[in-house]
Amino acid sequence: MTQESWRRHSEWPLTVAALLFLVAYSVQVIADTDSEVVEFLIWTTWLAFAVDYVMNLVLAPNRGRWFIRNLHELALVVLPALRPLRLLRLVSLVRVVHRVGGNALRGRVLIFVLSSAVLLIYAGALAVLDAEANSPGSNLTTFGDAVWWAMTTITTVGYGDHYPVTVLGRCVAAGLMIGGVAVLGVVTASVASWMVQSVAEETAAEIDSVEEPIRQEIRRLSAQVEHLTTLLQAGAAHLPQENPGASGPSQMRS
């Protein structure tokens, strides 16, 4: 089995694992509970991610290069302190949604952007609440405040009414800011592309409406010229042919 084959076959199971992790992690953070069912789901999905990391490392054509380029994957699996960052596994959900978004580029971009924004806001709110809820001096203690903070952060508004005070919370904020800039960039590019395409289509329609009468007149004149040429050729074919040498012998006899 190749690494590409493993990724193709493991994509949907990992997507389900990511969804289970999101549900379990949401219950754990929002309800502030550590029930056995929640812990079992979290550790089961962690095991799925760990198996995926090991299989990708084993099947990589160049293991050393893949290991260096995917140190973040190792950190997410090994370091418990980075547990909120495991929400990055939800990127697989975005890829799946992006692929089923249809063939129209604009529709796929729209679905991709909206799903990315929703996942970023929700995951950022969960991650910052997990890091900040029980920290001294924190002003992010409820899920509603965390969602509001995530929305103002991803849109780069930053009212300042809520802000993280822990190192991990600020790391989550930095990631959310970068993700927000990327999402807004895609939105801006998509809108600009749509506007350019709309203007180009309208301009082409206007040019066609102006040039169409000219094209029709050219076609009419071309047909007339062709008709006249045919008539001239037919008339030339019926004219009597002169024989320049016919008078030569009679003049010699005289």
C-alpha cells in the first residue's frame, strides 16, 4: 500500500473521527465535564489520529523528509497541552465539503469559504474557552463570549472587550487571525472575480449588439459582390470570341 492509497482510504474514517472528536470536545468544554464517555471518545479519536500519523510515516517515500515537514502532526499527537489544536483535523471536513460543492467554481469557493469560516469560529471559540475558562483574570468564561470573541477576531475587528490572557489562548488567537485574513482574502478574490466576469460579459454583450448590424451589412455586401461576380463571369462566357488570325490569309491573297 502506498501513502496516497492510505490517505484515500482513511479520509472518510478520519472525517468521522474528527466529527466525533468535535462533539466530545464540545461537550467537555461547554459543559465543563470529564465523563467517561467523553474521555473514551476523545482518546479513541486520538488513537485514530496517532495510527494515521504512524501509517503516513511508514508509507512515506522519503520518511526523513516527511517527518521534518510534518513535525506539527507529531506535536498534535504527542503533546497533550496542544489538545485544542487537534481541531485542525477538521480541515478534512472542509476538503470533503469543498469536493462535493459542485463543479461551478464560484459555488465551490462560496461553500469552501462559508464552511471554513464556520469551522474556524466554532473551533476557535472552543479552543480559547478551554484555555481561558479556569485561568485567573480571564474574561472569556462562557461559550457565548468565546463565540463573540472568535467572530470579532476572525473578521480582524477586535473590539477589545474580550481577549485571551494565557499563552495558549493567545496562540489560538494568532491562528484565528491568520485564518481570518486567509478567509477574507478568498472572499475578496471571489467577489472581485465575479465583478470582473460580470463586467466582461456585459461589455461583450454591448460590443455584440453594436457590431452585429455591421456584420449583417458586410454579409449583405459580400453576397451582392458574389452575385455580381457570377453575372459578369456568365456574361463573359457568352461573348463572341474574335479570331485574330482569320484575316491573315485573305490579305495575303489580295
